[in-house]
Amino acid sequence: MSFIENLIANTIRPEIRADAPYHVSESSGLIKLDAMENPYPLPPPLREELGRRLADAVLNRYPVPTYASLKHQLCARMGVPQGYDVILGNGSDELISMIAMALSGPGAGPRPVMMAPVPAFVMFARTAMLAGMAFVGVPLRADLSLDKEAMLAAIATHKPSVVFLAYPNNPTGNLFDAGDMVEIIQALGETGIAVVDEAYSPFARASFMQRLPELKNMIVMRTVSKMGLAGIRLGYMAAAPELLEQFEKVRPPYNVNVLSQITAEFALEHIDILNEQASRIIAARTSLFEALSALPGITVYPSSANFLLIRVPDAAAACAKLVKSGVLVRNVSKMHEMLANCIRVTVSTPEENSAFLDAFKASLISH
């Protein structure tokens, strides 16, 4: 082997060497329906006002380390219970990493366990691997609902340090039964933390945020990405103050840049605009679901998120034909065996939804 090959073999962990970088598809020139983004920008007058604020940003100084103003606005406008605070992250991904970092550690004993129903957000298992934790995935039922009995049995067997429950779930789009989730959270007791990932809460109109005082071992994690601010990479999580203090210890200093902070504060001042956009997406989701359900040979699953999961005869062929028609969706077939021949499509504007629907129908006819 060459010098650099030996260097890598001698220094980089085997599981990292065996892994591949997270792949993001090239979308230039395509209708981009693969990443669950809000298709609506801020109205022009607001963009102009935001531009003026960003022009006044103090770029030669570090951000205010406490982010007190932004955190106050998030707590006030996002339903965080009185007496509770939030920690900010560079997107939800960093928050997941912070949680894993605080729970994992050196030593020859058994590795701490992260658990989640699967299929789930890919960064749960990936972050566990990167942090040196063991990941236990508990399959959903055939109808993609949460298998409470299997989850409780796995908790008793593996004694996880943390369980992630996405509400709604990604990539399936469904809301798990809230009562089942409470039983799972309570089953962890004083030996495990439950993280309820509410990335898609703007489109679900359902939340565990107000139950934080009742479920003391729970963290509620959210992002502003799906609301229409994916470009600023901002996530936040709320939990009991004493628990939040421990995760604050592993938060990198200045982890949210000043441009993201200014943009988020500005958007929260105009949260009614983002809420109205979410309502439009919810209405479009219903229309797209009904149109897809009328097509033969496919299965479209009910969703409480801003995307739909669709099972087709041949996912790879469908995605290739859609790209040729100028539409990019996500092939999720390889994420889990339960998702065989499934694609995921973002609910977008009426125009983009119509373009997708026309291209999708054509792909089925030519199959």
C-alpha cells in the first residue's frame, strides 16, 4: 500500500473507512422535490427588510454566546412551557450529535445504546456509529405504525441510553400513536432519555412540547428548516432545565452564526407568514394524495408531514424517468426492506405538484 493508504489504515476507525459520505443529489435544472423543503420564499418586501438587517450584521465579531434574544423568541413563539429553555444547534443533525456525544464515552464496558423505530431518519443510526454507540432499530409494523410491544421488549433487553421517536416519522410521514409513545417514554424511567423529533410539526399540528413537565426524561427537538428556513441550518431542543444544562456542556461555542441568528429572529417576527405557507402545503398535500391514490398499481401512504411516501412497481426506473422529465424525488428503497420500491416526494407549490404528477403518470405508463 502507499504511504497515504497506510496512514489512513493506521489512524482512521475501521467503521469510518467502511462507510460512505452522506450523499446529496445534484439538483441543478430540476424541480427539486427530494429534500422536504418549503418551496415558498419570503414575500419581496420582507426579503428587502431582511437584506437591510443582514447588511448591518457585525461580521467581525463572534456571535453573542448565549443567543439569549433568539432563544427567548423561540420559547415565546414555539410553545415552549414556562420555565423551560432551548439549546440551539447547526440544524437538527448537530443536536443529535450533541446528544450522542454526551451519552457515549470511552471504556471497555458495553457500548451505550441508541434505539429508534425503523425505518427512521438516517442520521440517528449514522450518528450512533460516528459516536461509537450501538444502534438498535425496532421495525415498524407492516402498516408502518409503531410496534409498541416490540419497542417495550427491546427497551427491556437493550436498556438504551436514548430512544429517538420522530413525530411525524421520516421517511414514512405518519404520526405514531401518542399513547404508545407515552408508554415507551415512561418505560425508560430514570435510565434512558426519549427524544421526540418534531422536525415536521408545522404540517402535523400535533406536538409533545407542552408535555415536557409531565415527561421529565423527554427532549423535544425541532428545526426551522421545514418551515422555510432550510438555508440557515438552525435546530433547537427543549427539555428539563437540569437535563438541558448537561447538553449545554457539549455544545460547541458560537455554533450558530450571526447571519442565521438574524434571519431566524426576523422570521419569527413574521411567523404568521410561515404558518400561512404551511397551511398551503397541508392543503396541497391533501390534493396530491387524492390524485396519487387514484392511480393504478401504486400505494400512497397517508402523511402528516410535507412529503408523501409512494410505493411503485420499480423505484429506480421511476426515479430515472422522473429525472429525465426534469423532476427530482428521493428513492428510499435501500433505506430499509420495508421501503422496497418506495419513493418520497416533497409536497410543493400547485405548479410543481402538477408537473410532478404529469411526469409520474408518464413514468407509470412507460413502465
